[in-house]
Amino acid sequence: MASPYAIRIVGDPVLRQRADDVTDIDGRLAKLCQDMAQTMYEAPGLGLAAPQVGVQKRFFVYDLGAGDGTEVLINPVVTESAGEWEFHEGCLSVPGLGFDIVRPKEIHVTGVDLDGNEVSFEADELLARLVQHELDHLDGVLLLDHLDDEQRREAKKALRERAMVGEPAPAVPEPAKRSLFRLR
Ligand code: ZN
């Protein structure tokens, strides 16, 4: 079965807007999360934020493969952050490109789950990275905004070349092993 949603790609204005808080946690939102999760698994990716499927609401789905299934975080806020961690990061909305990006290593996150319960937890490394990446999407920020000058030149060139030839972007260069390329 085909994905219920097409993932929006860089250049789509919906990726550049700040999403609104979720006010109603109901069956409709649960269904949306289910459909987004399907889209994420089929991509495949580790996370998917609502704006990436054109929904301007502050929530995202993710699954780091730890066996807990699909997680949903609604109205997330990073309340504390510490340290620095470099990670090769990619995005389903910026297909074919990946960059080493430094962000805080540990964060404290609050939000709401699909049952309407408040959640509050510490995250580090991969989970911290995922949360920060998805939260960026809710603020209209893309990983391109985190690049240094050289990386930005490289990214613009790759995006330009792709636009000209109308071909998919080249494969992500090494190191791809621990890539968040699939984390969108
Ligand atoms: Zn992304």
C-alpha cells in the first residue's frame, strides 16, 4: 500500500513556516500520527514532523528502532541543553544530502503524548539529535540553516545541479553508517 502522504521537499514554503500548537488531542490526531508513521517507515526514516506532510501543527512521530514502536511527541519544548555533539545528519525533506552538524549533546524535553499526558524526559546523543531536528521542522528550520559557509556552498551547488538535470541527488558520502540521513 502506498504511503498516505508525500513528503514535502526543500523549496516547499510549508517547510518554512512556524507550526501552531496542537490544541485537540483526539482520534483525528491519532489517525494522522498513524498515517505519518507509515509514511516514515516507508521512506524510510527515523522521524517525521507534521509540516513535512503539509500539516502546520507542532508534533512529530519517531522510532529509533529500540523496540518501543512509534513514539509521538506533541507540543515539544527543549527546556535545557548541554554539551556539544557532532553527527552526520540528513533530512527526508532534503533528500540526498547529509552534513556533519554540531548540536547540544543532551537535552531535557517536555511535551504531551497521544493520551494527553504530559511527558518530561532527558535525551542524549541520537534521541537528543532527533528531537532537536524534528523540533526545528516545527519552527520552519531546516538542517541547511545549521551549515557552515563551506557546507552551505556545497549544499546549494548540489541542490542547483539537481534542479538543472532533474535527477535525484547523489548518494550520501561516507560516513553514512551512523547517518541520520534517514531521520527526517
Ligand atoms: Zn528533517
